[in-house]
Amino acid sequence: MRTFGFAGFIGGLSALLTPTGATPWALIVVSALLGAAGAAGGIVTARRIANSQEEGREPFPEIGLTTAFALIATTLLGGYAVLGDRAIAVAAAGVVFLLLYMRDPLHALIRRLGQEDVRAIATFVLIALVILPVLPDRAMGPFDAINPRGAWLLVVLVVAMSLVGYIAQALLGLRAGTLATGLLGGLVSSTATTLGAARRARDDGAAPMSATIALLACGMLPLRLLVLVGVGSPAMLRTVWPWFAAIAGVTLLGALASLRRAQGMTGDAQAMTKPKNPTQLKSALAFAGAFVVIRVATKATLVYAGMSVFLLVAAVSGITDMDAIALSAADESVHGLLTPHEAARAALVALLVNTLFKLGIARVAGSREMLAAMLPALGAAALLTTVGAFLV
């Protein structure tokens, strides 16, 4: 308490000794000296404790450079409180305090993340902070359909949402219950989660629990699309959100009903395999490529063939990637080639095909029992999607 209080006080005095408009050399020198003193004090303390260590006792934890860096930060903040904005100095001091206070939770968090999880975060940094800024921000390609930076920004958005679910599942691990497994799996990839649940039902015969996980993931998909569409086209969002929300509600209610039927089978959710890393550069490039192809196909069909053929393109796209077609439709509604209602209809048609495709996965990769467990909820969702596509 006293050492750091003195450090901030000395920083403030050093700033007061600096002439107006001059470089605060006194503050810089004092900060460096206090940092060196903190490092030296840590080394001396560590050696003294090591020499006096009683035999059989647990070794003293290693002394790092955190104290030295914290002393430098405290000294500089004391000076900045005099020379700069005091509100910023107080806020920065709060951040320093939290970083020091949260040492153990932060270390525990890092230990729970595996090498693959850290690689996922590093790859996202590459995708968002290295590749995105250097891409050109102008329309190019056939029909001027491709804006490299705009397309990659959507890649960053989709990967960010998937990464949140992936890291959450990695941190929860085996403690993840059925609800967390399904919901977070849907945030990463509803198709992959449905496929994993179907294989579990085929191998273990636990159809009700597998159906619950798949339905939870399918219920998350419309909610995920609402976020993407809201970023791409607020006008389209105002048109489509009641339908997407209703579809998600029907599917999630079906999942809860399936969960009640599956009481006592909690081991299945823990046995689900860990999802694939969603931030692999190859996966990001694949999504960017799919988005570009769908964007060009969308432009071409709207220019040469009209809305009916575009709905066919949306239906085919819904099998493979709902994110890409929803974002493409949203973008066209912003640029005027589609009205918000037409874009919403295309997204609903794609979601209908995607829902039917999930039912096919449940039967082909899973079992007849899993299909029967999922059919009431996904059948109602498909019916609601069909009605929405006609009425919107």
C-alpha cells in the first residue's frame, strides 16, 4: 500500500517539476528507476525466501516482472493525473488494479484453454486485425458484386460469433449440460452439432437426448441470423424478425419438451465431441469464397433472371450455408436490388430448405427414433417458415 502510494505521489511531483510544454523527462526517469527498483527488490526477496526455506515446505512461487511493471504504470499515472485528463488516469488506475487483483482467475482461465483454443484466438486476431485492414474497400469483379473488405468484415463477424461459442464450450468442458451443449453448438454450427448428435444417436441409441441437443442448435440458428441480418440490413431485420423469432421459439420449445422426455440421460451431452475450431484460416477462406460465389450468383440472377430464380439460388444456398445467403440478401436490400420483403422471403426459403436438410441428417446419419423425436418441432418450424415465405 505504501510503496505504490509513494510511486504515484512521486510521479505527480515529477510532473509538477516539469515546465509547461516541456518533455516530462523527470517523470520518465523516475518511472524507469522505480521499475528497476521493483525488479531488483523482487529478485532479492525471492533469494532471501529461497535461502530461508524450510525443508519439506512448498517452494515459494517464482517472482515475475509484474510488480516492476505495475510500479512504472503507477508512477506514470501519477504524473498523467497532473499533466493530462484526471478521469482517464482514474480509469486506467482501475484497469491496473483489476489486472493485479484478477491474477489467479486469469491464470486459471489460461490453464483451462488448450493449445487448439489459444490457436483459435490467435487465428481470429490474424483474420480481424491483420488481414481485414489491408484489403481494398471498393467494389470489383463481375457486376461489381465483390467488396473485399466488406466481404471479409462479414467473415470476421461470423467467425467472431462462432468463436464465442467455441471458447465457451472449451471452458465448460465436461461440465456443459445438455442446454449449454446444444445452444453453444448452435452458435458455432447448427449443422455440425446436428450431425454430431445424429451420430451419437446412431452409436449409443440415445435418441431423445441427441434430438434435444440438435433442436437446441437448430433453435439458435434463427437467432444467430437475426444478429447477422441486423448488422447487414436493419430494414430487412424489421421485416423478418417476427418470423425468425417465432421459428426459434417453436424449435426451442420442442427442445425443452424433448429434454423432459430424456430425463436421466445426462451422460450423452457430456459425451458429445468437441466442436471443430471455427477460426481456421482455411474455414474462413472457404466461407469468404462461398459468400463471394453467392453474391455473384445473386447479382446475376437478379439482373438476368429475376426474383423467382433468385429464390432457387437461395434454396440451394440454404443447404450449405445460411450465413452467406442471409448476408447476401441483406446486402442486396441495402443496395436496392431487393426490397426488404423480397430479401426476407429469400432468407425464409433458405431456412426452410436448411430445416428439411437437418431432418434428413437426423434420419440418414442418426436413427428413425431421432427423426421421430425431432419431427414435431422441426415440422412446425418448417410449416411456420413456409407460411412466412408466402405472407412476408
